[in-house]
Amino acid sequence: MSANSGEPGPTTKGGEPTAEIPQTRESTAEIPETREPSTEHLSDDERAELERLRAENAELHHDGAARPSRRRFSWRALFATILIVLGCVLAPISVVGVWAGNQITDTGRYVATVQPLIDDPAIQNVLTDRITNEITSRLNLTGIINQATAQLQTRGLPRISTLLTTFGPQITSAVTGFIHSTVHTVISSQAMAKAWVQVNTVAHQAVVKLLSGQGNGTLTSTNGQITLNLAPLIAVVKQALVARGFSLASNIPIVNATVPLFQAKDLGKAQAGYRLVSDLKILLPILALVLLAAGVFTARRRRRALIVVGLGVAASMVVLAIGLLIARTIYLNSVPASVLPTDAAAAAFDALVHFLREGLRVVLAVGLVIAIGAFITGPSRAAVRTRAGLGSGITWLRNLGERRGVSTGPFGQWTYRHRALLRIGALTLVALILVFWGQPTALTVILLVVILLILLGLIELVASPPAEPAAVGQE
């Protein structure tokens, strides 16, 4: 029977009373409050990072508690997504626009584009064959041999005339071979390389006329073909032949021969699009940057949006690279071998888009750097561990130097107090170098990022936090 009431206590199945189960200490004792770990041993940076993580954790708990059971549609997220997508779509168009504009407005860039062509064996063979044919057709070797044969016949030398008639084709072939080898030697010489640069430097204005629909330049457009005027190069070859004792070359008249470099069925449409993109070469990059920045600013999770922007821009550059490969295949299949051999056409296309490929590689590298930087500075576990590991390594190096008598002294304390401004200054310096570099390559971007990391590491290494005051009563 219960001690506090007259009601019978609990019984077993057989009717016998059972012992009352006492309450355990664990069930009645209150759960002790958890104490936060002490932060006295933490540095200022570690304490600030801890406070930031606590605030973010509280915000996440608050959002989780206030979040309704059904997810609501967010116009803000949709608007940010649209802005980022538009910016990523405009990124490759901007790269093409900048490349096209530079080909028109920058003579140095244009010459740098076409200069490697004269050193390419396929282009050298095409120029050699075309110039040799133009020279031999102007010389009319067969007619000269027939004229000599007739003169020998009239002077009473029929045997020599007969021999000359018999061996005329061999003589023509030998002279043609001599001209061909001489032309190839001249084409592959340093003198022709200099002449090629000079001709194309002067011809840059002709390129502008070509793309604006005009003609009468070293580069012309005929029947959908972009051709190069060979007259200046033939003049160089003519002088070389005369200098080597081939006096017949002095009879070569002024030759206005051309060689096709590129072919496009819709050249008029391409010229119109080229001019339009060239006019927008400044506006398009600015518009793309504004859209991407607005998308990041509008997004609720800006750091994640910045990662998406970096990866999206890098992915758009990959799409542009694939598009160039497809365009190259289409172009090579569209050029007849009788107009331009495949290897020469490939060399011409590769030279034309060389700086376009360099530009997309630079933008791809910048996009990856932005994505990686946004991830490393984020609150993810991997990022926090990475930063903690780097901080521990820098602290270990600083302590090692101090134990060996190497101390930054007041300069280190000044660096510690102004480390935020120094970080911003280092980032700004590298960004300005990248902007004013002119024509950076992907390797340039990587080197600048490495330099930035070294500068940031030096700031952390030199920065020496002030010594903590000793506790009261501690000797």
C-alpha cells in the first residue's frame, strides 16, 4: 500500500504487490547549463572569426525558426539569377568585341597577328608557288626559247637551233626550278620577314577599308575572298633574282597579283556584324560587369552568388573555345584545296584568332580566381580549416623567428594595426597592374595572383600583435 494514499499500490499479474520504482537522480536533476569556452587565449583575428561564426549561426537558427513550412517564391533570387545569366552570356561576346576592335584600331596588334604567317612553312610554300608562277608567266620562258631558236636558224646554226628546240622543256623546267628555289629562299629569309612586317603595317589602313566595305588596299575582298596583294613581295623577289645574276628578272613588269587568305560566303554580313561588335567593344565589357555586379548585389547570399559568377564566366569561356573549334572545322571544310591548301588555311585561321584565344584564357583564369577566392574566404568547413592552417603556419614562422632573435618590432605592431588597409592596398595594386597591363595572358594572371598571395602572406607574417598584459598577481 502506498504511503501517501489509501489506494492499493501496483501489483503483479499474480496479485502480489510490487516495489515502487524510485525516481532516478538523472530524471529529477536539472541539466547543467553549457559554458562557452574561454576566449582569452585567442588572438584578435581568431576572436573576430569566432564572433562572426556565432552571429551567422544565430542568423541561421533564426531563419530556420522563422521559415514557413512551404517555401515561398523569391523575386529577388529570380532577378539575381537573370542578371548573372545575362552577364555570363555577354562575357564571351565582350571578349570577341574587344578582340575585333583591337584588330581594327591597334596597328601593333594587327601586325602581331599576321607576323607569324611569314614564318609558317605552309604559308611560305603557298607564297613561293604563287610568286614563282607569276614571275615565270611574265617572263614567258617558252617564248624566249622559241625566239632564240628562230634567230639561230636564221644565222645558219640549224644544229644548235635543233638542240635548243629539243632541250627547250628541260631548260624551261631548270630555269623555273632555279626561280622557285630562289623565291623560297627569299621568302624564308629575314629580309622578307622585315618586308612582310612593313607591308602589313602600311596595309593596316587597308584592313580598316576592307571591314568598312571599301577596297583599294593591300588586303582586298573579291567574290567573298579576302586576298593579299603580292606586288610588294614580288618586288623584293625581283631584286633578289637580279642580284643573283638572273638578268631576265629585270624584265618582269609590275605585278598586281593576289593570294586568297580567307573565304567567307556571307562576307557582307560578317563585315556588318564585325563593325557592330567593334563599335560596342567598350560598352559590352562594361555592361557585362554591371550585370554581374548587380546580380551579386541583389542576391541574398552574395558570397555564393560571387562563386556562381566566377564559375559561370569561366564556363562561358569554355563554350567560346568550343565555338572556335567548331568555326575552325567549318572554315577548313569550306576552303577548296585549289584555292588554299588545308595546312595553310589552318595556319591563317590560327593566326587570326590567336589573341582571341589568349583573351578567353585570361578571362577564364580570372573567373576561376574569383570563384576560388570567394570560396576560400567563406564560412564552409573546408575554407575555415584552410584559413586556420595557413594562420597556424604563419604564426609558427613568426614565433620561430622571434625565438631566434628576428623581430619586426614597432613596424610589425604598426602593420598589425593597419593590416586591413594593407590587404586592400595589395589587392588594389594587383588589380591596377592587371587593368593597365595592356594585353595580359593567362600566365600573367596566374603570376599576379601568386604575387598577391605572397604580399598577403608577408603582411600576416610581419604583423606582430601587441603583447597581452600580464594577469594581476602573476609574477
